[in-house]
Amino acid sequence: MRKSMKTVHGVVWMFTAMLLVAPLAVAQQQSPVTKVTWNTADNPGVILVQNVRIWTQGPNGILENADMLVRDGDISEIGSGLSVPSGAMVIDATGMQMTPGLIDAHSHSAAESINEGSNSVTAEVNIGDVLNADSLALYRQLAGGLTTAQILHGSANSIGGQSAIIKLRYGADEGSDMLVKDVIPTIKFALGENVKRNQNRYPNTRQGVEQTIRSAFIAAQDYQFEWEEYDALTEEEQERRVPPRTDIQLQTLVEILNGERKVHSHSYRQDEILMLIRLADEFGFRIGAFQHVLEGYKVAHEIAAHGAGASTFSDWWAYKIEAYDAIPYNGAIMHDAGVVVSFNSDNGDLSRRMNLEAAKAVKYGGLAEEEALKFVTVNPAIQLNLQDRIGSLEVGKDADFVLWNGNPLSVYSRVLMTFVEGRKMFDLDFDQQMRTNIETERQRLITLAQANESNPTDRGRSGRGRGGPAATSKETTDDEFTPNPAAPEFTYRPSMLPDPGTVAIVGATVHTVSGEDIENGIVVMEGGKITVVGGPNTAIPSEASRFDADGRHLYPGMIASDSSLGLSEIGSVDEGNDLNEMGDFNANIRAEVAVNGEATAIPVTRANGITHAVTVMGGGLIRGTSALLRLDGWTWEQMTAVAPTALHISFPSFRAGGGRRGGGGRGGGSNIADRGNEQLGRIEAQLEEVKAYTRAKEAEAAGGPRYPRDPRLEAMIPVIKGEVPMFLHVTGVATVRRAVEWGAEQGYRIVLVDSGDAWRAADLLAEHNVPVIIGSILANPMRDDEPYDSAYARAVKLHEAGVQFAIAGTGGNGGGGPNLRSMPYHAGVAAGFGLPKEEALKSVTLYPAQILGVDDALGSIEVGKSASLVLTDGDILEIRTHVLNEWIDGRPVDLSTKHTNLWEKYRDRPRPVIGRQ
């Protein structure tokens, strides 16, 4: 007999107890919950870093086994064999790599507010007034190597507020202490949909945006003329006249006209980009940089001729109509046209991985690695007019630098130390020690709380009656439960497309996934299946056509285990979305019948090595059933490989202490628990109704009375019979625990689709054999008190506990659909933060196949499985790797996409003839 799980007191409860015994706790031990701040960071004055590979990002290129000397916050000397000054901090960086501190030219971090949307022109407001040096985002970004950022006003206005350029001096006394001094100030403009979406305020069109900006500059010219005229008067004449009024909004615009302040403008479409260039020409100033500039590749020559920079997203697209023509080759095309290009984040999470954004310039456009890294170092420094101080490692510049444990463009690399002006603002070893101290303190406080709780004389102070959890019978009794059943085995539907014949792939490094790699291997495909796998001496059928892999890498096709692929074209356009049906109970809704085989995201996803994807509805409590798609076919029927794969349920939300019916709640969690219990009761009632319906239909089949058909109930019969699993979409650790408990009580096969907290219940999941589909690795921690890398480590936590898991890569912008192609990089980063590399590869190949019950057909390179294969020029989990060829069920598939087509079109766009624009 196995024990049922016991309700675990939440961390919140333990820290409630901690507060109640606070005097004792403080007396015994000072709290270790501290981070490095600007005022506490190591600041030795003199630092010598030895034996390091330096990416100078300057004229000296990459230096091997070099030294760098720092004095008083500046780089003093770079060379080999530098002598150790007296009193210097010496860092032996053997095996490490050094880069300049990374720079984000478009951020909103550490700002208490970003949009003053009351007016179309708000040039008078200043982001520098609302900076928060204690923002935890700063520490997390330092842990990713970021040292400088431009904090911008939002994009609600044609002319927004003044920007703030900061060094990440986390924990400085005041927000203003982070400001970079003696810099040319900047201001945020915005074009397009963000500005015109406000139906109650002019402008409502792009044409109106142009006129709003033009009118503002005309007013600024008039204002400037009035003051110049007044200033030209003699002192006596000025005494006889009323001076012009002072207008700080117009004064800011005058600074732009005089070249004293640079414009950084939010932009997407090529028409609006060109419009602002011409408007700036009209008024005699130069745009500092276009921000986002997603269609910059269409007017790259015009941007270059004007002299503006371009700070863009690396690969975001299709999240709204303006971004539909965005391509990941945008940066490379503009770079090749002579534009100074940077990649930005516009996102507090993405800014923690700017090095990986830079790597995408290698993949999409073929830039050299050093040139790609400039997109987040030298180039944004130029755009911020700080290239003489930051962006490269050269003598005399600020000592902003990062030490990495590997190539900074690799998904497997992580930051070891980050320095800002010679102060060590992040140290991985210190961060790890801090975690150990916190856990030690946590355990000490738990012990104190438990001892206090067990003392009858102190029970009144234990928190019981102040929101502390009340015991229930479930906590104190052992009940039998049904272990989570094994995954049902589904029949993989063969492709309906013509048989491609017999093909032998020869000379590849074959990554079988299920076994050892095979150097110079041979894989034979016939009838859509793998028929031969072996080494270089393996016999090849005489009828096989030969495909020479020439030392490339052959992988099984990757599987996306949770997506919206084919169900949504553009995120913000409702007419193109078939994701959410009305009502709470839609078990009869089948995802596959609405899959648009011509959806542009399908070939984009396929081109990066993903051959199969589960497409899933959103919606109410019971969403409907999902389908496993092969990403090849003319129709949804041809694309459907397995349907249904699962019944998807939005599992009701619970909070710690309020999850059980009949249990005691704590504080604000009780209302959530009541609602969760009510919703769960409705789901259970629906299941009971299905059971009754099944009995009635069985009786009808045996000759009994006819019973009316109910498609919703009928669709759930395979679930209660164990033929189709339930995929429970969960949020929060209390909900995870309740979902596992509920699955054990019901006896159905469950899989958790997790928003980020499942790792906190890893032991419980392992005990109950409940698999987890991890939505995202590339995400921020869910709580302020979590380690900076808690999301990156989700997979390794589950792996170490013995939980079966897959990584879906649905996080980030458009992750479930448009940017599903980035799924392998979620797995790669998980490997960089502790997950064994072979496990990371399995998390996007074999493990999703096993969880989905199709591992007899997919997930590894084995005889008898589907010949769904991917040929690459490197590690498939690395961003810099290119997919060269791909087969789905033995058929070669086209790797061209909307993105490659636009790239090929615009990279060869003729340069405009001067004077004919």
C-alpha cells in the first residue's frame, strides 16, 4: 500500500511563523538574504585578469591567453604577461572568455512607469525621474552580462518622453545614481499602430502621426525664433517687453532641432520609417536610431544614407499585423547596407540573454561571430553616443566586462562574473553560496517554527488561527490511490503523400538519441520508414539513391509537445485565431480540423528542424482534444499523424493552504480555493455524466432503448476508458500538487502542462510517475525570492528527481506559434544550466514521443521508425547551427519560408539612385 501525498505547508506559512519568532531569529543569526549591490560590491581599485580569451570588439580582435589590468574603474592595460600591481585583485581566468559588458538599447527595466498617454506629445516628461535602483530585474540582467541599458518611454505617443541611459548600478542609493553622466540625451518617438490605436485621441492614422510630429516641430521652431528674437534685444529693450513663455516641452524639441538631443523612434513598417527620415531631413536633424524597425530591411539603403542606427528584435514576428513581414535576417541586411545595427530586448527577461540574441545574427545572415557580438556591444554603444567609453575592451574605456565559462554565443555558456566600472556586480560563486545560506536559514526557521508549534504553551503564537493551515483527514491518513497509468500507445498514421522511394544518407554523424552516436554512419529510408542504421561498412541496398551527408550531423526530427501551430496566424488579429471556444466544456472540439496548412508559421517552424508538433486549443475548463501534426502535407488530414493525442483541461487554480475541499484556507487564498473547488467539482460531475452516458450507450448497443447522442460526452469516453490521456494545464505549485492528487484519486492518465512551478513538486511528481511538459525555459523566475536562474534550471530539477519531462519551448514572444522554432534553444539553455546535454536533446525528441505514446514511430533514429530526420552543420541545440536538409516520413521537405523569400528579395534590392528618391 502506497501513501497518499500529504499537504505540505507552504513557504508563506513558514515565514509567517518566522515573523512570529522574529526576535529569537534575529538574536541567533543575522539574515543571509543579501545580494551584491553597487554600494557593497567588491571594488578593489586595481584588478588583474589573467590568462583569458578576450573578445575586445575593437581593433585588436580576439586575444588568446591575454591579461587585462583595471585601475579605478577604467581599463589600464591589455596584453600578455602583465605584472601584478601591489594590492590588486587577481583573477585567474584560465579557460574563461571575456567580453565587454553587454548593452541593451531598448529597455523598460527599473522604471516605475513608462507611458504618459494623456497627450500625443509628452516631450516634457523624463524616465530618469522614475528610476528604481532596487529593481530586481537589474540583478538578474547583471547575471546575464548586461551592464548598460537605455530606458525608454513607452510607445503610446507620437512624441514620447525623454529617455534615461543607465549603468546597472543595482542597489545604488537613488535611481538617478545609475544615470550615465555627460552623454547626449535621447528621446522616444513612436510610429504606427501603438500610437493610433487610441480611438479617443488624435492621431488615428499614420498620416496623422506624421502631421502631429510636423506640427510639434513647427511649434518648436516658432518657440525658438521667439526666444532668439528676445535674446537678441538689448537689456533695456528686454525690460520693456514680456519675455516669451517658458515651455519645457517645446524646449526639448528645440534641443532635437539643434542636434543636442537624439531621437530614438519606435517603428515597424517601411513606409513610416521612410516618412520619419524625410521629416527629419525637412527639419534638419538626424534620427539617432530606429527602434524595432522590423521592416528596416526594406529601406536599409535609405536608413544608411540618412545616418540613423537601427535597434531591432532578432527574430520576433507575427505578434501583430505590423510585425507580419518581420524576418530574422533584418539585422544582417541592414548591416550589409551600412547601417549600425543592434539587437534589443524591450523585455525584462530577454535582456538577460542578449548574447544569445547576438548569436542569431550568425544563424540568420551569416555574420562572423565577432561581428554578431557587436550587435550587443559596440553597435548599441555607437547608437547611444558612448562608443568612446563602452562597447569594446580598449585602454582608457570603462571597465565594464563579463567573464564567461565558454563561447559567449553558445547556449551552453553562462556568466561567471560581471563588472561595472571595475566593481564586481555579479559573481556566480557568491550567488550560489548565498543560495546555500538562504536554504540553511530557511531550514533553521522551519525547525524553530515546528518546535514552537509543538509547544502547547506557545501554540497561540504559532500562527494557527492567524491564517495557518488546519489539518485534514487527508494529512493524517494513508489512503490507497491508483498510480498514474502508462501512456496509451497510439497508431502513427502514415503519410498520405507519394512514396519517395529508397534513399541512403551516407557519411553523417548519426545522433540516434536512443543509443550511441555513429560516426560516418549510414541511414536508409524506404517507404517512409527507417530500414537500416549502421556504421560506414553497412551494406546499402542497390536500389537506394545515395545522399552524401559529408560529415554533417543527422538527428531525429524534433517534436513540439505543446503549441498553437496552424490555429493562429497573427497574434493580435482575432479573425485569424481559432484558439479559444466559448463555454467551459468543449471536449468535442477537435483542434486538427481548423489547422491551416498554409499558415506561414508552419514552414518557419519546420525549417529549424521541428518535424512534428502537438497543436492545442485554449478556452474553458475542458478545452477539447489536441492533435499531433506532421509539418508536411496539403491538408489538415494529410498533416494529422495522431488525433486525438489528449483531452486538455485548464486545471482550476489553487493556492498553498487552500487547495483541498474541507481543508483550512489561509488569507487571500481561500477565495481562489473556493472557486477552484467549485470548478473541479464541475469537471468531476462532467466525468460522472460521461460514465452514465457510456453505460446508457452500451445498453443501447446491447438492444436497450435508444439514448440521444451527446458529442461532448461521447468525446470523453476514450478518456474514462484509458485510451486517451488528460493533459492538465497548471499554474502554481499548489495547483500542481492538487492536480497530482486529483489524478491519483480519479485513476486517469494525466500529464501536466506546466507554466513554471512543477519543479517545486518534483519529488511528488516522481513518486506518482506524472510526466511534465515544461512550457518555457527562457523565462523570468516566477517569484522575487527565486534564484535568477530558476526558470533555466526547471528541467534539471525535474531530471534529478526522476520526473519524465519534455520541453515545449512555448515561452517568449509568440513561442506557441510564430516563434516555436526557438524550442531547441530552450533545451540548449537548460543544458547550460545543469541538464546533461543528452537529456536536453531527448527533451525535444524521444521524451515528447514517449509522453505522447508515439515513441514506436518518432523520437530517435531506429529501424522501423518514421524517417523524419534533420541534417545540420552542427549541434542542433545551438543557435548558430543551420538546418541543411530535412525529411518527414522519408519525404524531403522544402526549407524555404516567407522569411527566406523576403531575405532573398531584399538583400539584392538595388541601391536607390541619389537624387531620385
